[in-house]
Amino acid sequence: MRIFVTGVGGQLGHDVMNELLRRGHEGVGSDIQEIYSGVDDSSNVTKAPYVSLDITDKEAVEKTITEIHPDAVIHCAAWTAVDLAEDEDKQEKVRAINAWGTQNIAEVCKKLDCKITYISTDYVFNGQGTEPWKPDCKDYKPLNMYGQTKLEGELAVSEKLEKYFIVRIAWVFGLNGNNFIKTMLKVGKNHDTVRVVNDQIGTPTYTYDLARLLIDMSESEKYGYYHATNEGGYISWYDFTKEIYRQAGYTTEVLPITTAEYGLSKAARPFNSRLEKSKLVEAGFKPLPTWQDALSRYLQRNKRIETKWELSVMGQITVEENVGGIEGLCVITPAVHGDARGYFMETYNENDMKEAGIGIKFVQDNQSMSTKGVLRGLLFSETVSTDKAGSCD
């Protein structure tokens, strides 16, 4: 399949591109920046085809997507700064991105007869009560501008198309961008005590896990509305923070407070972000792993990226552990060092693997490719006495 992904500079788009490329699909990523501007983690998305696209420009959207002619579009791009969306001078732009931009994409999908996956939010509901919101519930009542414009995006898709997936998510976190976990880790480093609200209830969503589900959906024709967050039970932000600090080894004390005690934000927040997800299983899709497991894997990956995991002068690997919830299953991604001459990478290095906690006994394996006209050499050296010179054959 050829899949066009918007918002690859963000948390979800980054992981969606990596997942579809890992499965052998042809992917084209886009965002508003001239070049890919997400985290430089040497993953596939950093080297994949990319086009700069302002989704509010109707003519540009039609031209770009028509030329690519995808089988499916996964629309991750959005204005997600919830409080800033309340500023009067920004509301037109928020609507242009979340509503009109989505409408532009939906119109091209209709013309090309390609399926679309639109990422939405629990913010389309009023956030009251304790009952989980069901995917096909139409009792919309957004509390803020962000929720209102995301709802308008939903309607732009569902009223124009038949081949669509509308997937509502909540409490999102991923490697490529800022999120609640990163914020709380920074705060926890500098404070002995933090106060976190305990009356807003929901479930976190790890973009790495969600990306797999979105590709599963795109490979199917089981269209409709869905809710998708990690399993593991409903929690408060207070509960989430305590588990973040426990897994990160922090001793920071976490105190529960109410939303009223915390103080009003520009944008009203939902107290009830519970999303009912049984429709996923009924449609034959695999539920996401527990949020506790997702948090563990995220912290491991984030630590490696923050320290850049420079395991050798030329080599660099990232290791995703317990992939798909299967204990002991690892996906190892080597860094590819390339330019116009070709590329070089260390696919295996004993020291690298030891650093990653993998005790397999081997030395090293390299792979390279040279373009026509390039002569590549290998340097051999050894320690010799001072009256002798080394040699290179």
C-alpha cells in the first residue's frame, strides 16, 4: 500500500511512518516545515520521502495528494495546544487547521476514492459523569475551542466519506515531542514535592502502540468510529505521575489535589476522559498493551535517545524491548550513516549489544553500499612496537 501521513513532525505521525515502513508499505510523510523536523533518532521516518504541506491551502492539498495518489491517508496533523486555542487571535488558525484542513484532505480522498484515518479526541464530549464514552455516541458537547474544531474535523470526514476510520484517543505520549511524562520528569528532578490533579480520569495512549493499530486499520476495510487508548484501567493524572516516578526511580513525593485547587486553565478540561474500547475487539483488532507496560518501554526508549546511545564511533543502535507485549522480543535498529557516496552501518557490534543489555557473543558485522564510481576502503591497524610501522593492505 501507498500511505500518505500528515503531521510526521509530531509524536504520532513519527511512529505511524516508522510502523508502515517496517511492514513494507510505501510511505510519504508531510508536515508544514520545509524538511522533516522531528527527533533525529535515525529511524526510518528520518530518511523516508517527505513533502512540505500546509493543509489549510486547499489547492496545495489537492495537488500534493493527487500526485502521490495514496491508497490511504492517516491524518495526524492538528493544532493540539489546548490553552492557546482559546486566544481570540488564534482561533481562526485553529479552526483552519483542525476543521478546514481536514475538510481539504477529505475532499481529495473522496475524489481519489482512498480511505482516511482521522485522529480525534475525547474532547468532543462534555467530560462529565463517570460512564465511559462509546465510539458511536453522538452526544457531542465540546468544552473548549480545541474540542469544537476537532469535532468539526470529524464531521468533515464522516459527512463526505464512507471509507473512513475516526479514532479518538486521550492522554497521548510519544518520543517525538513534548508530553506529560517529559514535563513531570523535569519537574520531579527539581522539586521534592509535586501536586497533581486526581479528579480527571482517563487512560494514557502511547503513540508507538497506537501506530500499529492505525496501520492494522488501514490494511482493513472495517470502517467507522473507534476509541483507542492503552489498556490497564482508568486512572487520574495523580496516579499516572506516581507510576512515572516509581518506574523512573524518583523519590519525589506526589500529592493529590482537585482541579479547583490547581486553578483554572484557559481551556476547560474534561473530568471524564474514559473511552470505551470494546468495539476494537469486536472488529477483530488487537487491543493496545497496558499503559504500565507502555510507560516502561517509553522510558527506556526516551533514555536512549536523550543520551544519544553513542555506542561506538560509527555505530549507534536503538533497542525496542518487549515488542508487542512479547517478553524478550527486541527490535534492533542500527543507525545508517549515508551521503551521496552511499551508506555504511554496523548491524552488529558486541560492545553495542552489551550496552543495550543483550549478552549475545559475537564481534561485529558491517554493511555498506557505494554508488557507481566510489571506491571504498577498509582500514586495518594493530598495536606494534615503537621500532616498527603498521601496515594497511
